[in-house]
Amino acid sequence: MSVSNDLMKRYEILKNDRILWEPFFRDVRDYIRPRKQQIDSSHHISGERHTNKMFDSSAPEASRIMAMSMQQALVPQSIMWFGLSIPSGHALYPLNNEPSVKRWFHSVTEKMFYTMHESNFYTAIGEAFLDFTSFGTINLLLEENDAPERNFGGLAFTSIPTGQFVFSEDKRGKPDTVFWEYVFTARQAKQMFGSKKLPDSIKKAIRESPDTKFTFVRVVLPSEDYKANSVDANNKKYAALDIHYDSKTIVRKSGFDELPYVIGRFEKASGELWGRSPADIAMPDIKTLNKIRELELKGLATAVHPPLIAPDQGIIGTFRMTPSAINYSREPERFKFLRFEGRIDLSSLKANELKKSIRGIFLADQLVLPEKLNMTAEEVATVREQIQNLLGPTVARFESEVLTPLILR
């Protein structure tokens, strides 16, 4: 129990660090990704809408264009976007020129490529790119699907929302510890962990209400940091523990040869843990633009349906503004509509200026989306070169933090 308590204390400390970033995450959700759920520590209601602050779609569209452009350039579905070889610094590097070695690497690359196509990789990475260009930090989980009789069941990818995970880095600034908070029903918990190690509250729910939801935390950390009973991790490089949140009961222990999570940051300032996206720079313009649009709608409503000036006690009965309504008045000549003096044309000029600024920050006018999904190798190379010229450091970070660990795993 002391091990789980120590880990949960560490989890709460990392959550407190994330709370400092959550106002920005909420702004991104409210103005760019209104359908995104579980982006902070607050309680979430399934299907809850977050569009009450959004009056303009320029920012969501600009973010989407950047995300789709990066996806088409870095992980196109139509061609093999990665290859395998012996690293240049390795003693066996000259073997890369051997025909048999080339054939073997090509065969393995093909198998990996088609295995990804058979999985949900492109669905998950699409969601991850949208998070990448808006929230600035992504977490992609790669697991093996369940399969009977120890056969390979394929790959399963999960894009984890920012409000469900926290992480920490090693001395080189590389993420090496991940805490993932997730929810299972009692029935799902039994299927995943078996009933033997489950706490009594879940065992009772299995019998009486199997769809009752419970919160768990999965911790994956270097085995050297997991001092007690590290042999339970099967001497793997990374130890993994699933802990029931309320009772602090460890319901499963396992291990991994590689970290199953890949953490990617769009940009990372020195001394900071979480990433920053273009939305961080564009947010003041985004908020101003939405406020202008809100005021324009109010002004338009006033112009179309202006206030009425009427004498005191000049109406007999209830005054009606509906079409074909009949109103009775003692002084009809004194009734008039209040003239609207607002300058919607000036606000539209400022709004267009802000839209141009937002699209410029997200490079929406420079990143041209491909006209077709299945591009040729030459078309992919052209798009990739464009992305490389505009987002060189970001592309390099995404390749080193996300794509390379995924391929190695």
C-alpha cells in the first residue's frame, strides 16, 4: 500500500503543476476545439457543449488546416513514409549497402506499414495532430490488441486528452514517466484485471450494478524508480502499475521494454514541461475577434428589430410586435422606432484584420491542403518540403518525440 500511496502523491503533485496550464487549455477548448472533452481537472459531463463563447470559426479552421497539412506531409496514407536502416554511428553501418540487408529492411518496413493501415493509427494520429496544433502537447499510447492463443492481435493506438494524463522528464528532458487517469465500469475492470485483486467496492458493484464507473490511474515509470518488488515488472525497462484511485489498491503490475506512450510538444520553452502551440500566440486575437462578432450580432439584432419609443400609458392592452398584430393606442402619432447609429462596417474591417492575423499565425494561407487523399510520392515530397520550410524546428521535434519512438516501439 505504501508504494501506491507514494505514487499517488507524486501523481497529485504533477496534477497541481498541470493546473497552471489548464486556463489555457480551457481557452483552446472554448475558442478552437469546442467538441474536445476532458481537457482539465474539472468534472466532465458526456456530450457537454462548449460553444457559448464561439462566434467566429476562423481559429478552428486555421488550426485544422495546419493539422491536416502536417498529417499529409509527415504520415501520408498512400506511401511508406518511414524506412529502416542501421544507424550511421553503428559499427555495422556498412551492411546497409548489402542487397540482402536492404531486402530484409524493406520487407520489415512493408509489414509495419500495412499493420498500421489495418489498425486505427490514422484515426488516432489525426486526433493527435489536431491537439498538437491547438493544445500544444499530445500523448499517444501504442498497445497490442488482445488476441486468442498468444497470436499477434494487431496494434491499437489511443490519443489521450490533456486532462487525463501528466508526465515527467528524465535528466535529458525526455519524458520517461506517465500517469494516465481513466475510467472503467466494474464489468470492464473485471475483464481487464480479473476479480481477485479488485477492492471490495468494485466486487460488490460487479454483482449489483456492473455498469457503475470507477477511476483508475496507470503509472508507467522506469523500473529503477520502482524500488519495491521490481521483479513483478518481469525485469522490464519500464514498470507499469494500475491503481484504483479511491482505495489506492494496485490491481495490476506489468512492464514494458519501451515506454508505450509518446509525448509530443509543438514548442517547448526552456524550463517548461508542457508544450506551447500557435494558439498561445493567437489567443488574444482570437478572443478579440469573437467579442467583435458577438457585438456585431447584437448590433445587427438591434438594427433589424430596433427598440420602440412609446408614450407613457399610450397603449391599450398588451403591445404586440408579431407580424399582422393589431395594437390599440391613444396617441399613435407618438410611436416610433429608435434609430440605430452603430457602425458595423468599422467592426467588420477590424474583424477582417484579426482573421488575417490568426490565419497568419497558423500559416493557414501558406499551407495549401492537398486536393486528393492518395497522393503520389512526388506530391508528398512537395508538401513535405513546404512544411519543412515553414515549420522546420516543429517538424524535427515531432519526428524525434513522436514518430521515431512509435517506429522503434
